[in-house]
Amino acid sequence: MPAKYTCDRASVNPPLAFTGAPSGTKSFAVLGWDDAPGALASTWVVYDIPATATSLPEAVPEGATAMNFKQGRNGAAKLGYSGPCPVAGGKPHRIYFDLYAIDASSLGLPAGASLAQVHAAIKRHRLLEAKLMGFASR
């Protein structure tokens, strides 16, 4: 993962593009997380993304409703993206971005929901899931 997407630089989210949504998709959700030793760290929680979307741009501003979707609280308890921050010299962390096609236009959650809340809501509405994995180290 390029340094600009980690805590070492600007800590902005990477751009994500997606195609091939299944029939019946009414929205998308993206859950970003880091498999840090001892705990899973949430890096980005995005939901209620319109079904017409095909990407999320780089450097989405912090905030609950930065664009035409909602952002939840990441592992740093902030709205928006928080780049991974592995221990210097330690084992590389796997960084995941899970994209979900959802059968509802809204998960019914307010902006600022936690990863656990969004994941629980996704379970009831998931049509399809895709994963992107990268590595981050310092």
C-alpha cells in the first residue's frame, strides 16, 4: 500500500472502483480494516453508497455525509478514513477493503455508525461481497 494511504503521510483513502453488481443491487457498502496483531482495526466504514456508483474517489473528506453516502467511525473513533499504522520494523499488516452489494437503498443506520453496527446490518441485506487486499509496513 503506498505510504500516502497510511499514517506516515496524508492518510487519505485510496480510490476504489467496482463494476459487475448483481441484479437487485440498491446500494453498496465498503468496510476497510487492518488485521493488526491482537485486534482488527477499522480503517474505513462507508455505507448507503448509491447503486449507480462505480467508484469512490481518493481522499474523500472526513465527515458523516462527505458525498452521496454515509461514513461511520473508524478504529480511531473518527468519521472517515484512517490509514493503517503498523509498528515500525514489525510484520506487515494485511489491509482489506470489502465491498458489499446490498438489496436495500439504505441500511437504516445514522451517519457515524460503528464497523460492528454496519456489518450486522449488511448481513441482513448482502447480495454479493468482493475483497481487495494489500499490505502495509513501516
